[in-house]
Amino acid sequence: HSALLSYCAPLVTPTSRLDDDESRAVARQCLNSLAEGLNQRLDDIRRRVPGVECAVDCDTFGVDLALREGDFLYAARPEALKAADRPDKEEMRLEKKLREICALRRREMDGEKLDKLQAEKVVKRVELFEEVAAMKLRRVEKEILRVFKQNQQKFQDLFWELEWKALYGQDAEAATSSSARPERQFGALDPVSCDASVSVTADGLEAHGEGLAWGAARLSLQVRDGEVGAFAVQVLEGAFLRLGWAFGGSGGELGADSGSFGFGSTGKKVHCGAFEPYGEAFRAGDVIHCEAEREAGRLRVGFAKNDEPLGIAFDADDGGAPGGGLFGVVSGKRFKVRLLSAESMPLEDAPDAPEESGLDTFVEYDPPRMAIVSRDFRSGGEDTLCVWAG
């Protein structure tokens, strides 16, 4: 038998000028920075209370506890425990009784027929285990509270440092470092809002997912109502990867909820957890272009692979809050990507707007006809090509 318990890490997050989502993301980053030291202290608790496993879960900002019957019934007794660490008499009495019942159960499984009283004891095994588990977990919880209380000040100091960087960006980076930091391009990956299992380089151009669970990195690129936005990434590593767009409150698995839209490396699009065939699979070395357009209550999302358009993936009601941003997102398991470009602009300023294109005599041929480059200006001072099309 096993008993499992998960609860929020007992650390008080300071009052912040960030919005709720950003504040939670910063808090997870702080917990991730403290996790190694906290887990070492939690290992000490495990040695004092045999059978109990406890570990920090940075993604959920929590602490997980597990108690397995066999581990504490047959583990060696720790020596020279302090009085405060010793189980009370009632816990020891129940544990001894549970050990006797387990011995009866083994005899029964070996073929021995138990008498009525012994059989009744075996039936109560689960109930007795729950009592013992509750006592042990309560004892461990007190130790955990003590460990986290000792780290509250460190957590608070880290939070304020990262909050400042989140609020003031490059100005905060420059003020906290004696050396020049690399300049961050527009739309760079945001290290503050990414999940704990995902790391982002200092220049914001690469994201690396290290966990077995889904994790996401958000771009500092927003598309608001009446705007179009796009970004392109090169896949460096990873077989489980999704690229696309999400509103602020969506989780780490892109496409799993109603607020996010993803294109997966398996050649499927996903929204609200529903998968549909789309485009084609992609892998390391491929470049994926992601575009989103928000206009008059509609959201249109499309993708391209290695400069080949794959068509519109989603044409849906725009579910974003008025004035709320749609963010570019990279999501996956054990992945690595490089950001190549990012941009956003009002729809009327988009280069393909027909009234602004300047191609008044442009004629579209269906099917397309051949175009031939008659002169290449790349070696000169100009950056255009003269093209004859017919």
C-alpha cells in the first residue's frame, strides 16, 4: 500500500507589481533556484522517518510526499534519534500491530488457513495502514514547514530581484551586472515566463526543454486585436515539440486547452486537446514559421515549413480578452530550438495589404507561370532584383 500527498510549497510570495501569471512564473523560478538545497534538507527528513519520500515540484510550486508500506515496515531503524524525531508510543504501537498483520497475510498467501480472529485482523490492514500513514505524514509535515520557514528570506530576496528584471528588462539586467549583456532582439524568448523545466539563453534566442513532462517557453511577442504577428524557429533537437500561439492563462502543453493553438512535430494540429492531421511532420534542422492574425473577432493561425506554406490551420472565434495579448509559444519534451525572427504590426501596415502594396498592375496567374531573374544586383549597392514574369 502507498499514501500520496501533494500540497502547495509553504512559501509566502511577496506582494508584486507583476500581474498574477507573471508573479506565479517568477515564484516558480525562485523555487527552482532553491530546489537543490531544499531537496537535500528533505533527504535528511527521509532518513529520520523511514518510508517517507518528499521532493520539491517546481512546475506546480508544490511539495510531493509518498509513504510506502514496505519501506517503513522493513527499513532499518535510524540510530541516535533526537527526542523530537522519535515516533510517539501510539505510532510505534500501531506500526508493530501492522507488522504483525502483514506477517499473517504472508502466511495466508503461503497456503496457511487462518482462524477467524486472524482473518479479521488481516481485513483491517488497510484501515490500520491509513492510521499509521497519517501519523507519519503529519510528523513529516512539521519538519517540512521548518525547512521552508528557514528559506523564506532567501525566496523573498530572489523574488524581488527577478521581479525587478521582469519589470525593467534590459535596464535591470545592466544594473545588476558589471559586464555587458547581449542585446535581446524583438520578440525574444522570455526566461521569466517559461516553465521550470525549460531554460532560455541570456540573449533569448534559444530554449532548451529538459523534462519528461511538457514544458513551454513564451516569446516576448504579443499579437493584439487588429494586429498580425509571426515568428520563425529552427528545430535543433526533439521529437516531441509543438509551436504556435496561446493566450496568457494557458498551460505548458500547447493546444491542450481552449486558449492555445499548436502545430506538432508529428504533423498534427491541436486545440482543446483535439488532434487533426495538418501539414507534415518536422524534425531537427527544419525551420517552422508561425503566423497569427486577429481581426474583427476572428483569429486565423497558419504555419509554413522550410518556406513552404502549409495553409490556414485554425480559423476560429477570437477568445482573447479585449486588449489581451496572444503570445508566441514553444512547447515540448526534451527539445531545443533557436528563434530566428519575430515581428508584429497593425493589419493595415502588413506588407501584403493590397492597397499599400504598390503593385497596381499586378496580375495573378492561375496556374502560376514561370518567373526568370534577368539581372542580379546582390553584388552591387542595391538590394532588389529585376524580374520578368509572364
